[in-house]
Amino acid sequence: MQMQPPARAARRGEEGMTDTNMPRVAYVLLWYPLFTQPFIFREVEGLKREMPLTVYALYGENRRQWSAEMRAAARETRSHGIAALGGILGACWRQLRQNPARLWRLFRRTMFRRWPSLEICGENLWAFLAGVRLAEEFRRDGITHIHGPWPRGTATAAWVASSLTGIPFSTAARGDNLNPADPDLLDKLGAASFIRANNAADVERMVAMLPEGEHARARMRLVYNSLTLRVEGQCPVVMGRPVRLLALGRFDVTKGFDYLMDACRILRDRGFDFHLTLAGGGGVGMGLGQMGAEIERRRRECGLEEHVSLPGLLTHNELPGYLMGHDIFVAPCIVHDSGRRDGIPNTVIEAMAYGMPVVATNINALPEIVRDGETGRAVPQKDAAALADAIMELAAHPDEARRMGAAARALVLEMFDPRANVRRLRDIYCQEAQAHGLRR
């Protein structure tokens, strides 16, 4: 397990909070760093420059596509995993000897649920065991606040450690974390000292689903994600022929890429000259996945091989070149029949930061940034013809498309400004410390 050196000097936070009495925050994650979560990486590394913060990872290292900066961050991470099993079991044994009734109550509260899958059950079981160990580490390290940025395993570990130590914990929920909900979600959200949301639509969803109703709004903290990509240019939006379309993301049912294939067939049948680059995959180590196979099948059956390229997953370093080399970004996201949905995909934010005109569906939080006729075109979900119409309209009016792209760029550079959003988070932790009475 990697040990973190003494906390970096922190800057001044809320009025009255100084470098020596700022809260010490623990971030609990499954893996850290993880290349598929650049927004978490930027948030954590930004907060480390503002206040004392330590990352505790429940699993071992996942080194896939690490940058030099990620390798440096890993050295400061308290990573657990199978190598830490002895220490975790030892902590559980000590807790069992000290207060068996309390440990049983926590175990029953955590694990006696109707889990939707063995994978989710296993993640929560490991998180429970690790949370007992983390309670000892948090006491030793002088932690004053615990944050689990995801409402599944990380929030489970944070909640267990909080219950054993009395240290307040918070969590975050977004997009498809909320529906379909895990059986313990409402209990975790109810126990948290505050809940962070990264878009306004999810704030409203959580207020509506929590038993306390409107009173839950007082515990909501809306802070948008930070832009993770260094913006070093602006998309020229040439709109030559073929018009170059770009779509990015996991090959997941919420992305709506199957409807995008149908839209491409419509564009081809209308004689529109275009080429789509659809970059992504099924997830870490999963290749194309089930949705990727469906996309490939539709591309082949519709005869779109010459119109659609599937280059696979892109690295963060490759992304700027793709954003500069295309004309229109397409985000055909949907609400799946299960209720799953995206919040604001990071790929949309990144495309807008480069001044690309965007065609997106008008679901969940996307209208917060893709404002129809102002910063892009918003169309109904699951409507391939509407996607095709909006793409053709932007291509036919390049000056208007460039105007929307410029407005989009200005909006996201302000809304997702890394320094401003990290400082908002810092101030929230300082306010929470003052509300609970800072304990060092």
C-alpha cells in the first residue's frame, strides 16, 4: 500500500479557514487514477492544490493508458486490493472483538439487500470490509470529512467508515446512478451530510426521489464537472464535402448510437455527402461490447462502410486532433427503457470547448448546455430523421453553425472552468467543516 507524504500546503479557503485548520478530506474511489474518469482525476488533483486531500482506492492499481501525471498521482494514493486483504481482515477482527453487535448491525444494513447482480453484491461486500479498515486509517490520518464520488462501492465504504468513526461523509450521484436505483441508494443519500450533483437536472431527480422531498434540496450541492481537456485551438468548421461528423463515447445503450446509424442511412439515402467517425468501445478491456456489435451489424446491413469509421477507443492525447478535424459533433443520447440515462457527457463538453457545433438530444441535463438555436441543435430522442434534419441544416448554413460553435465554446469555458469549480468544491468542504465543528 502506497503511503502519502505529509499533505501539501493548502491555500486559504472559506473566510476564517486557514492553512493549518482546513479540513482533511478523504476521497474514496475504486481505482485511482483511472484513464476513463478524467473528470475525477482533474477534480482530485485540483483539490490537492487547494487543501489537504488523500485518495484511498478500494482496489489495486489499474495502469491502463496512464500518463506521467497519473503515474505521479498513483504514488500518493493509498491503494487497497487483494494485497491489503490481511490488513482488512485484521481490522474486521478487531472491530468484531470490540463491538460485535455494532459490526453485525452495519453488515446487515449494508448487505441484506436484494442486489440486481452478483457483481454489484460483490463490490458492496468488498467495500464493506474495506470500510472497516478505512475507519482505522481515517482516525490515524486525522481525516475530518469522507467523500465517496460514486453512490455504489465508494459510498458504501465511506458510509461504513463514517458510522464507525463519526466522521461525516458525502457522496455524489449522477445520470444512470439514479435510475434504475440500487436497493441501498436512498439510504446512502439520506445518511450523507451533503450530496454533490454535477448538473441541475439530477438535483431535481434526487429531490423528487428522496423521502424528505423539498427538504432534501438543502443538502444538494451543484458543482459542474471541470473541463478535462487542454483547449489549444478552435474547430474551423469547414463544412466541405464530405461533411465530417464526429461522435464519441462508450458503446452503451444510453448513447443512442444505434439511432445514429439509422440517421446515417437516412443521410445516405438523401444523397447527403458525409463521413461519420464513431469512436469508442464497450469499456475497459471489453472491446466493442454488445452495443458495439449492434452498431457494426447496422453499419454492415445498411451498407454504410464507406460512410462510417469505427476507430475504437481514443486516448486523451488523440482527442484534440479529432475535434479539430471534424465539422459537427453528434450526441444522440437516449433514456433507456430501464430508466438509465446520461447526465452531461464529457465528450459533449470537450467538443463545445473546441467550438464544434453540436447536434444533441434534449434529454436530462443536455439542454443545460446544448441550447437549441443558441449553442447547438437539440432534437427529440430516438428520432433518427430529426438527427438527420439537424445535421443537414447545420451543414447548409456554415456561418450559423460557426456562430453556435463560438457561443458553445464561451458557455462551457465559463461553466466548466477547472479552477473556479475546484474552488467551489473546496469552499463546500470548508463550509461543512464549520457546520460540523472542525476536528483535527
